[in-house]
Amino acid sequence: MADKLSRSRVRSAWVFLAPTLIVLALVAAWPLLRTIWYGFTDTSLLEMEKSKWVGLDNYTGKGGLLHNKEWWQAVRNTLWFTLLTVSIETVLGTIIALVLHRSFPGRGLVRAAVLIPWAIPTIVSARMWSWMLNDQFGIINHMLLGLGIIDTPKAWTADLAMTSIVLVDVWKTTPFMSLLILAALQMLPKECYEAAQIDGVHPVKVFFRVTLPLIRPALMVAVIFRALDAVRVFDLVYVLTTGTKDMATMSIYARQQLIDFNDVGYGSAASTLLFFIVALLTILYIFVGRVKLGDK
Amino acid sequence: MTAGTAIKKGLFFLLVVAIVLYAVFPFYYAILSSLKTGSELFRVDYFPLAWNFDNYVSVFKQNPFATNILNSVLVAFFTVVLSLFLGVTAAYALARVRFRGRGLLLLTILGVSMFPQVAVLSGMFQLIRTLGLHNSLPALVLSYMIFTLPFTVWVLTTFMRDLPKELEEAAILDGASPWKILTRVFLPLMWPAMVTTGLLAFIAAWNEFLFALTFTLTNDKRTVPVGIALMSGASSHELPWGNIMAASVVVTLPLVALVLVFQRRIVSGLTAGAVKG
């Protein structure tokens, strides 16, 4: 009886799962396989039905990605961007999380204010910042000139494209980071601090000796989570540095080949390489995060 | 209070002020700029001098901005409805029924949420063309499932797994069908989690850019982010900054309101999606 019941439950479980699995197969598995397949062909966007198999030409061929300077530049830009943003965001996020962890009047409001950059669409924040960073009329140049930090206006989004992108990304995603770290801080046992406080240990020492080791697992997960996001950066670069070719990231490069140059084969190959980088990071994430799977 | 603690308190207060300024100032400056016209726009001010709403009028007149907003609302709404419906049914199966391969399935779904959008771009483009959905709003709703659905399933599964077993035992003994158990027993308890995931899915769909840019062609099908990104003036050196700032404020205000109202829910949803996993 019980056996029959559980078997019918399992059957209905699959019925319940079916719509989701079908949709995911349609919008994730199929397009991914299709993209990987396109990467081995010379398909053009104008005639997507006509594809000729070219093997590894898009990767290792004469003009293949691995021999393409522009692509390597995009890889370097992406990795550099990821390294810079994630490390700055981790440090800033930790500081903000530590501040929000203390109780003080108006903490709820401060937390809401910190969430605002996260809620603003990336496109909008890119536009807002490109106005602030405008070389002639921007407030950033105005401020820095007024403070005597720079003596001539800087062309932020052209000559200093990487700095600008990092600046805006840090502004936009540090809130997310600090919330993750705050959540980790709030789960820590209070006794550790109290013991340290009684012993009169300096707060900075408490942070590095007690707090940091305790939140390190959560911090690692947050770092990898952010890195995954940073590696696929697209919107910000697309809007903020329109025209500066040498600031392309891997996503920008792949889309450019695909859509602007109609080269579905080559663009798909570039997408596929990005996918494998992200897949590696994801495996790392699952491994580090030791995901709870439900079966104990 | 000694002088030392007073100084410490003062420094802490300054730090808090600095954080708030850093977070809020760009949005404040966008509002400020959106209220200036003509040559005023090109002078740097830190405080509003006049309240001029001309930019708000002209952004709606010169662009199909109202259509873009409507498109964004429709796409985000249907994305939320579809991913919540699919997510709740799938979460019930994943959270409440033991079967072989459940862990692997959950892991696969979590893996999908990490897909870079560019990685599926050409395949998705071909799929949408085959389905005859190119340059239409359903194309966006369908493609957005790739990032809203895994997240929704994941958070709802974690939530449902923690509900007590006794809840459904009585219903099972009464011979209620799984569909009845889901809709009558669990759904009434699921609202908090559904509001959270729904909000996050809404924000994700509202902000999405790459698919919207690639799968739509004409202005009457574009969503707000694409509309704002493609706003341009007579030449690339004369961007209509006043209009762009006004448009930015218009699309951001509802989000800021949502964040202020649902702050706690959003925070718990975000951390559940990333850390709790």
C-alpha cells in the first residue's frame, strides 16, 4: 500500500516537473548545443539554414580565435575587469557590511539607500555615470579639478575606459556583495566577540583573527558568485564605452561577430569558449559552496 | 562619555554618511540634471535651482517611450507569472517527493542559472526565428525563462523543503491529489517566498538588455533599457542628456519604491539564492 502510494507520488512528481524541464530544454539546453554546433560551422546570420562544417577552423584555423589578437585582447580585458572589480567589491562590501552589522539609529534607512544602486538597471546606471564622467560637462571632472586632484579634464570613457567601467561596476554591485557578507556576519555566534571584547583585544585584530576566518566560506561563495557575473559583463561596457574598440569584453566581442558582422560561426565559437570558462567557475562554486542537495 | 569614544562615534557617523552619499549621489544627480534644460544643463550644480519638467514632457514626445514602458511592463509581468507557475509546480516535486536523480536535477537547474547569456545567443536567435517570434514580446518572455526559472525553482524548493511534514500527511491520507495538496495546502503558505522570487524575477526582466537588444528590431517592440541605450541626438556628440536623465529617473523610480517597500524580502531572497544554497 505505502509502496504503491509512493510510486504514484513519484509519477506525479515527474508530471509536475515536466513543464519546467521542457521549457529549460527549449531555452537553455537546445540553444547551448546549437551554439556549440554553430561554432564548428561557417554559418552566416543572413542564411542561418545554410551551414558548412568547418571543424576546428574557428578555433585553431589561420584566422581562428586562438590566433586572433582582438579576441585575446577581449580575454585580457575581461579577466582584468573581473579581478579588479571583484577584489575592490569584496573589500568595500566587507567594510559596508561591518558598518551595517552594528546597530545605530536609522540603520534600516541606510540599508535601503545602499540597495538603490543594485536596483537601478545597468543601462540606466551606465548612462547616469557617462553623464557624470562627461569630459566637458561632467561633475566628476568638475569635482576633481576643484579639489586640485587633476589639473586638466580627463576623457574618462575614452582614454580611461577600464577605470570608468570598474568604477561604475563597483558602485553598482558592491551593495549585493555587502548584503551577502552581512548575512554571513549575522549568522556568527555572539560569544566569540564577547570573549574577545572582555580580553580587550583590538577590534582590528578581532576582525582578522575571529571574524574573517569565520565568514571565509561565505565570502568565497560570494566572490565566485560575483566573478561569474563579472566574466559575462556586457551591458555596462556596451553603453559606457561605445566606440572604444580596445575595451571589448568577451561577451561584447562574441555579440559583435554574431550580429554586427553576421558571422554566426565565429561568434558562436567565441561564445562557446566563454561558456567553458563560466562552466569551470560554476563547478568551483558548487564545490566551494558545498550545495545542499536535499538528500541527506 | 570620554573624548575617545566621542571621536570614534563621530568617525563612525562620518563613515555612514559617506556610504549613503556614495550610494545615492549618482541617482540624486540624475534627478537634478533631469530638471534642467538648455544651457543650465552644462553647468555643474549640487542643489536644484528650479523645477523644470520640460525634459519629462519631451522624452515622451520625441520617443516611443510610453510604448517602451508598456512593453517592459508586459514582458516583466508575463515573465513573473510564467516563472512562478512553473517554479511552484517544479518546486513541489523537488522539495516534497523523494525520487532518484533529484539531487542531480537540482544541480543541473542551478547550473543553468549560471549560463552566460551570450553562450546561448546564436542558438536562441535561431530558435526564436524558427518559432516565428522574432521582433515580438513573447520572444523576450520565452528567452527570459533561462535566468528567471532556475532561480525561482531553486528558492521555492529551499523554502518548501523547510515546511513541516505533517502538513501534507493528513491530506495524503484523505486521498487528496498532488495538485490539490499543492494548491490547497502549500500555496497559502508560499506567498512570502513567491512575493520575493516574483519581485526578483520582475527586476531581472525589467533590467535585461542583451536579449532585448538582439531579439527586437523596431522601436515599437523595444523595452525600456534598449530604448534608453539607443537614445541619441543629431550626432554622437550631442546626446540629449536632459531627456536621457528624465527617462532614467522615470524607469528607476518604481524600482527604488519597490526596494524601499520590500527591502527585507529582497535581501532575504538574494541571500537565499546565493549563500543558503
